[in-house]
Amino acid sequence: MSFDLNTKSLLDENYCVILIQNSSTIFVFWKFSDYKNYQFEKGFYKKDITIKLLDENNNCVVDIPVEWNKARLYVALPRSLNSVRVEIYAENSNSREKLSSYGPLKISYMKETKKDYIKIK
């Protein structure tokens, strides 16, 4: 099976998104282009990608290896951060390539409110 490069496959981008669940957990979603998916499937890259969480000073807080086609991941933040940025890397036998990044996204530590419901008779 061959993969024909065309305008659609070249412009189909890799991306990732961060959603904040609460002050201690984020949700990371990623999608790769058809061409990158093909490269993963054919073994050009290792099966695991690396998701790097970076703090407000661009220091790496944690590296998370995860299978490339999982496409989503909940991440418990390891410590209090003012903001978080995510970078996704793929490796082959020769190099490491940054596929996508997102952020920085500010983390809010406002008190998470609990709703109390009153039963009305």
C-alpha cells in the first residue's frame, strides 16, 4: 500500500488541545494528519509518543509516554501551576520530532463551589 501525497494530506495538520477539568486535572486531546498516521502505522515512528507538560517558565514538569493512537488523556497535574503548556513529540531511530503544542493555558485556583440543593415541598 502506498500513500500518495496530495494537497489535502499536506495541509491536514497535527494538533492538540488542553481542557481544564479542575485545578488539579487537565484533559489533553490530539489528532495527527493522515500522513503522520500513515508514518506511525508503517513504523517510521515508535508506537509511543511523549506528552510534555511545561510550566509558566517553560520548565518540563512531567513527560508522559502514551500510545500515539489513544488520542486523549486525562493528566493529574503534579503540583500547583500558574499555567500549563503541552508539547507532543514522536521519536524514530534517528531523531525526536515535535508534532504539536498547545498553550499556555492559565490554571485557576478559585474555590470550586459545591451546589447545595433545597428540596421544595
